[in-house]
Amino acid sequence: MANYNNVPTGHFSVLTEITLALIAPMEVIGYTLPERLWPDISEGLMFASWLRLKYGIETRSLPMYNTFSTTAAAQ
């Protein structure tokens, strides 16, 4: 969730979506996801690969955003 405020309007973060749509609801009902199953960059890479293979979208041409908060970097 550290990148939540860095994602431009109209875009999304795969890691944030996984956290909000999958992990958070499980934690609400009492399940704690083991740390070894926490999402990481590999999910984003797999999603980008899927977009390229299934839809022919060249993901390298999509807008990027700074993954480190300027507020966090200043602290």
C-alpha cells in the first residue's frame, strides 16, 4: 500500500488491487496470509505478460509512476 498515493488518476496498481480485493477481505474474517504468500512484483510482471500475450498490448509503452513516495523518501 506504500504506492497507493503515487498511482496516477485513471491508472491502477496490481499490488494494490490484490491487497484491496483479496487479502483485506480475508483478514476481515480473521485469516492472516502467510508472509511467503504476500504479493510482490512477480504478480505485476505476470499481469503485464498476460496483457501482451492475450491482447497484444505493449506494456512497456504504458505510463509509469514513481514507486517511492517523495514524503517517505524525505523521512
